[in-house]
Amino acid sequence: MYNFYGCSAKATDEYESARRKVASFVNASDSREIVFTKNASEAINLVAYSWGLSNLKPEDEVFHCRSIFLNSLNFSTNSRIILCIFLRLGEY
């Protein structure tokens, strides 16, 4: 039988080791400041969402061109989200 606990413990150790190496490389004060995401869009949305939770008030309006994280942010902060849709010339 395969030892899942040992495998998952090793994976966690390797993951945390990578986090410490990245923290050292970017001169972070703590490895807990390092967050891995699957792509740039996810990283941008995570930063925007966490900033929005801390800074938006109900009377604020947010103009944004992509709505990936906006619905949950809207419900969490009660702010007004205005979605802008830009089309290339000639598109309808």
C-alpha cells in the first residue's frame, strides 16, 4: 500500500522550501508573504480582491474591464461595480 501521509508530508516540505527560497530571492521579511498562483490573471485578481476588501466602502464605485472577481467583491463590500466592455473597432 502506498504511504499517502509520507508523500503529502514530503510535498508540503518541498512546497515550503520553495516558498522560503522565493522569499529570500525577493527579500521578503517572511516566507508567509509569498503566495503561489497558477497564472498572472489569478495573481492580479487575488491582489485586487484582497485590496478591495480592506479599502472599498459602500459608497465607492469601481470601474473595471473584467468581472472575474467582482461579484464576490461587490457582495463583500457593498460597493457599486461598473463593468466596462471594450470592443475592438468593427466588433459589435
